[in-house]
Amino acid sequence: MLGVLAHRTYRHLFAAQVIALVGTGLATVALGLLAYEIAGADAGAVLGTALAIKMVAYIGIAPVVGAYADRLPRKGLLVAMDLVRAGVALVLPFVDAVWQVYALIFLLQSASAAFTPTFQATIPEILPEEEDYTNALSLSRLAYDLESLLSPMLAAALLSVISFHWLFAGTSVGFAASALLVVTSALPHRKAAAKVVESVWRKTTRGARIYLRTPRLVGLLAITLAAAAGSAMVIVNTVVIVKGMGRGQEDVALALAVYGGGSMLVALVLPRLLRRVADRTVMLGGAAVLAFVLAAMAALALSWPALLAGWLVMGMGYALCVTPGGRLLRRSSNEPDRPALFAAQFALSHVCWLLAYPVAGQIGALAGMATTFAALAVLALAGVVIALWRWPRIEPDKLGHEHPELPADHPHLLEHGSGHHAHAYVIDDLHSHWPGRG
């Protein structure tokens, strides 16, 4: 897996991702402390609203940026968004009102909504070989899991010698270092796309239209719903469950570490697994595991060993669900449409989170953990059923179709043949619907 780091450009971008993730982790800890300093006992409500603002920014901003990313210099966009995030992190320690926190969080997350899909869409162009790209996806999954484990530990160590306000300075340094690494990377030039005149609405929704008209991507979205159901339970309710058992803060950290450890274990073996097993089988298996474990934990009396075992297996199921997603996005798009498609995945996946978070939090508060496990099991099972229905089990490398609307001398027909012909099929300007689906 580590052999992919021999590629200089990818190595720089991966380092930028890791450093930015550590900075984000420090900011998460500092933001909680800042909210408590400003709002006191209402800090939870402030953080809940900040999380909702984050989701709104992700869902609303990513498709707009994705629509016009092909018209912007890629390196300039990535560097600019890193610098915006660095600037916001520097300003956060000086706020003294809740509305200022909300405004800066919206700006910070809007920059992330522009940066992340553009960054993700760049990696398959740098690593065109599928095995290299799969290794890169697993490394990215490991980076996210390690950040969730190490950032709180680093923040705790720093807080023993400095005020939490200085954590924001660490965040800013992280984003500035990320920008520097992007500047020193030799990013590939985009291929010139055909000039197509579209309204702002059609341009903005282009990625979503490609996404929702591609059966395997509808399956990906359904599996993302299952992944969100499992992970929301862990993120929202771990502290409630562990404290309800009478255990301490260190056990909360241990339970979250076990969940992250399960995800890391899968990330390490996934490149080899995907050489032998189809993406659909792997991802559906992960979603089914999440639904089963949620249902089992709803039915069983929770104990500390059972919780750790459940969290470990759910971490493994989560990684099986989400890690191969980039392979599907690359396979389902031409290069000019890739930024818009990755942006659509970014936005639509966060719709799943926006649904799963309230279920995990509100049902947990009103009806207890058993009911919450059951409700999220139903949500995960719905994802499995929809994926089985919409994602064909057999996907030919080439799909046959016709173009009666094109003139006989059209370049596409001259390349592939007039009448009925077959080639690798993606939704684009010439192929607006999936064959056999209207």
C-alpha cells in the first residue's frame, strides 16, 4: 500500500491531507472549549447548531463549486481555500458572541466544501492505475482514522501547557502547510472540455444528474445511508452509553478508539480484498454488517465487552462501505465531469448524515438507546435494500445502445460505429440516460 507514496505529487498531496486533518482535529477540540467559554451550559446547543451549519454549507456549496471547478485553476483554488481556512482559524480565538462563531464556521466549512471534492477529484488523475488509486483510498481512510485517534491526544498534551486558544493557531499552521505542499505539487493539466452552454441551474446540478442517473452510484448513495446510520450512532451516543454504564472519560475515548481501530484494520486489507472481490459485494457486505450489528445491539442487553465488540465490527463495516466509493466515481465519469461528480457525492452523502444525526440524537434522548439502535438498524437496512434494487449485480464493461438523434457523420458515431454499438458507458452530454432505464 505504501508504495503509492513513491509518486511525488501524490506524496505531497497526501501529506497536505494529513496535516490539514490534524489541524481540523485540533480545531474540533478548541471549538468545544470556545463554545463553553461563550455559552456556558448552552455550549451543547451551540455545537449542535454549528454542526447543522456545517452540513448546510457542505450540501449547498459543494455542488456550486463543483459545477464551475473546471473553469478555475485547480491549484489556485486548492491553495486559496486552504488560506481561507487558515485565516478563519486565526480569527476564531478573538470572537465573543455566538453569532460570530456561526458566521466563521459557515465560512470555514464553505471553504472545506470547495477544497475537499476538488482534492478528491484530482487524485484519480494523478494515479490512473486502479490498483494505485485503491491504495490511495485506503491510505486516505487510514489518515482519517488516525486523525480521530491522535488529534484528541495531541490536543490534550498541548492543553497541559497552553491555553485552548492556541490550538486554533496550530490549526492555522496546518492549513498553511497544506497550502504550501499543494503549491509544490505538479498537478496535471485538465483536458479541455467541449463548450456547452447551460443555465446556472443545469450547470450546478450537472454532477447530481450524472450521479442519480448512474445505477451503481444510486447504490453507493444507499450504502452511504447505511454507513451514516452506523457511524452516527457511534459519534452521537458513545458518550451517553459509556457514561450510563458508570464509566469514565477514558472509557469514552477507548470505545471511540476501538471503532476507529476496526476501520483501520479494514483499510489495511482492502486493497488486496478488492483485487478478488467486486466493489458491490464488499460494500453491500459492509452495509449488511452495520444493519445486523445495530439490530443485535437493540435486542441484547448492553455490557462493556459487548459495546466494544459492537463498535469494533461497526468500524469495520463502515470502512467497507465508504472506502471503495472513489473507485465507483472514477469509473462513472469522464475527466471533465469528475469535479462535479465528486462534489455531488460530497453533498449527497452529507444529506445522509443530516438524516442520521437527528435520528441518533433525538430518538436517543426521547426513547432510549434500544429504540435508537432499532431505528438506525431500519435506516441501514433500507440502504441495503435500495442498493440491492438499484445497483445491478452484473455490470458489463461495455453497454450497447443507439444514437438515433445524431447525424451519421457525428464524431462519436465515426469512432464507435453507427446504429447499435457498445463502449464503456458514463452519463454525459451524449448519453443522458442509462440504457434500459429510460
